[in-house]
Amino acid sequence: MAQVRVAAAQFECVPGDVAANVARMTALARQAREADAAVVFGPELCLTGYELELIASDRRLWTEPDDVRLDPLRGTGIAVVVNGVAAGPGGRPQIVSTVYGSDGAVVTMYAKECLYENEREVFTAGSGGGRFWLDGVGYSLATCFDNHFPEVTARNAALGCQVHLASSLYGTEGGREERRTVHPGIAKATGMHVMLANHVGVAGPWTGCGGSAAWAPDGAVMVEADETGPQVLVADLEVEVSK
């Protein structure tokens, strides 16, 4: 067994301002690097805010992996998972997590598979994918509503992932209890460590309830963030490292 340190970046997004959100995520990524975390990840649509109407009407909010606006994130010296919008099949947008290594190179991309309600009017769903390996540790990826579908997380656990990263938006109306049910359930069902990066503050039609957290494979809460304000939540996880 070995220990890996993982960080969840919790913050309030600036609606429709990619540069401002990159700056916020970059500052938190640097904090995570200074805390010796191996990887840091943020909430759902943290590059744009959860602004579906803006995203549908303004392609300038879409980003590709080599978008120069993401250069500050790529230069933080830590592996980063950042969630935003990218062009998908047929030119329709997808909700995409892009993973950059500590050297800034693209490791993988994952498009959200399970779209929630009015997201289906704007986005095209992805299929498969959602995992990467870093220093012998397998990481599973899912975006918000993905986490409510056991087949998504079970697939990644079956392929050898040990740490599940959930980039999400849970609101103050019902979200607090929901996140405390869904994520420990994933941990117990798959045997993975589970970490949540959640919005805090205004997030489109909702208000993010914060409370990013880490759960052990038995479902026990390891560490939990406040429900207000930006924060880097760091967790030390015991995992089997592949040779």
C-alpha cells in the first residue's frame, strides 16, 4: 500500500467568464501543489459556470485542450482535471473533463455520459472513457449526474481504478443530503476512495452547497470542506500502486 494526496478545488464561478474562472482554479491548483497533492480537480462546468443559456448561445465559452486561456492551469506544475465545454460530434457541445499532467500535456478527456434534464437540450452525451493513471494509481472520472448511475462507476472500478473523482453541482435545496448519500454509496459499492469537488455560491439557477468531501472505501467521511467560500480540500488516500 502507498499513500496518494488528492485535492478538490471548491469555488464560486464567474458566470460566462473563462479567463476569470481559470484564474480562480489556477490559484487553488497552486495551493494544492504547495500542499504536495498529486492531482487537483474542480466542480462541474467550472470554466464557464453552470450557465446553460450562455453556453448554448456563445461558442466563445467553449474550449479545446490547447486553448491559450487554459495556459495558466497547464503551467501550475500539478496534474489538473478541469471541467468545461468542448465541441462534440456534429458540432454540438459536450460537458468535458480535460486532464492535464504536471507537465501540462493532455492525459485524457471525458465527456459526461448521463445528462441531467435541460442539459439534454444543449449538450450531446459522451460514451465510455472516464479514467486515467498517474504514478501507478488509477483515477475514475464522473460528472455530477453520472454518479447516480452505478454502471458508470462500476466500470471504472472493474478496470482497476482506486480513486473516484466527482466534479459536480449540488445545490442548497436538497443537495446537501443527496451528496451525503450518493458518494459513500459509490465507495461501498466499488471499493474505491471517492472525492467530490462541488460548487459554492451562485451556480446558474442554483446555489452550490459546497461541502466538497472525501470518503473511504467503506463509505466513512474522511474530510469535508466548509459550505461557504473557496477552499482546497486535501485528502491522503491509501491505495495499491501498480508497478
